Amino acid sequence: MINFEKIAPYLEDPLVLIGFVVFLLFSFCRYLIKQGIFPQLKQKGAITILKLILSYGFIIGIVIIGLGFGLKYNELSKSEQKRAISLIYSEIEANKHVVSELNKNTTTLSNTSKTISNILRDEQFKILSGLFPKKNYIENVKSDELPNLYNEKMDWLENSGLLNDSEEVRKYQEVCAAIVRTVDKTQTTLESLADLNGKRYVVSDSAWKANLDVIRKIDIIDVTELAKLYSKMGELRSVYDRVANIVPEYNSNIKSFCSTELPSKPELSATLALERITFALIESYQKKLNELTVDINDVLARLQNV
């Protein structure tokens, strides 16, 4: 009974059912002949022909059943593939939403930091704009091209006479106080964009892993391409944690720098170094997120046409 339950779904196919009936019919005829129920025929040729018919009929039945099983297995295999593709499509689509959220959050992090950086570089504040050159956070600037920037800028400040200009010192202190207040107001928001527990922005691969054996049979799309896409989604999700953490860290450095009454070389050194790393990371990360979005859309379009 258990074995019959396993083959029952295959008997729904007409070809399998016909073959099964033919097989039973000729098997029954052979049984009757062996039992001697039919009278002996006088002509040996007739007996030979009858035996040939029964024998070939038996073989034909077996062949038909085999073909039916093969067709049914192929049909079931395609059904499995379509089901797997549907699950993969839904999972990638959900991951696409996560990637979109990461991109939005990164833009918010970037804009907040750039707002503060632009204030530091406002030329009406001579001390700050002199200490924070724009070239420091331009993407692709090599670190070895800015080896002693903070020393250079502190030497410039000492020789500029601005520290003896009460008006410029006053503006420096007022702007720094405003920057500290801005950092305090935005820090909670920035920290909320992080996902330290990894539960809010989840890139899932459960459907991919669970159906990997079936997916390997799919010939409509390169499986290695899907594997690379999942790997890239997971990798950029991990990098997001670094981006979400470095921006509040950078803002804290600026707050620390601005909390001193006059510019400090150690604070300037730490802030310039972290600023360069922060903006290079953000711009590189956003570029990769945009490329990933294009790749996701391409894969979804192909899977949708299956």
C-alpha cells in the first residue's frame, strides 16, 4: 500500500495509465495461457504468432509505462523549479526593499555630515575654513597625498594672526557652539538609523539555501549569477553597519574638536583623518548600492518571465 501511494501521482498521467492497463491485460493473458485454459491449437505457427503478440504486448506496456513515468517526473521537476523560482523571486524582491532602505539611510547620514562639514568650510569663518580644506573629503584622494595636513594647517593658523583677531576668535567660538548643539540634536537620529541587532534591515537567503538543489537544475538563468547576487547583498548589508557607525563617530569627533576654546592639534588631526575615511566610505558605498539595485532589477526581470 505504501509503495502504491508513492506511484499513485504518476498514474494520473494518461500515458502511464494506458500503459498500466495494457500491461495488466497482457499479463493476465499470459497467465491464462500458462494455466492451459486455452485449448491447444493444431497449427504451431498460430501459437508462435500468439506468443509473439503477447510477449511484445508485454514489452510495449512496460515501455509505455516507462515513458509515462519519465514524462511525469519531468513535469514534477519543472513544477519544483517554478515553485523554487517563485520563492527566490519573492525573497530577492524583499531584499530589494531592504537595499532601498539602506540607500535612503546612507543618504541621510551623508547629508547630515556634509551639512556640518560645509559649515566648517564656510569662508566667512576664517579660522575654521582655513583648518578644514575641501580637498580633505574629496573621493579618491590618496592618504599619502595628505600626510601632515593637520600640522600644515596648525602652522598656518599660528602664522596667520587670526588667533589675535578677537572678532574671528568670537566667530569661531560661536560657530563651534552651534555645531555642538547641532551634533547633539542629530546624534540620536543618526544612531537610530543603525541596526546593531541586525533585525530591522535583514537580507534573507533562506529560500535560496533551502531550494539550492532544485535551483541547480534551472537552465533559464545562470545559478552562479544568483549566488553572486546573494553574496553581494549580504556583503553590502554588513558594510552598512560600518557606515551607520562611522558617521556618529565622525560627528562626535567634530563635537570634541569644537568643544575646545581654541583649535587643538590632536583634535584637528583625529577629525581630519576620520573625515577623509567617512566620506570616502559613504560615496563608495552608495555607488555599490546603486550598482546592486541595477543587478537586482535585472535578475527580477528575468525571473518574472519564466
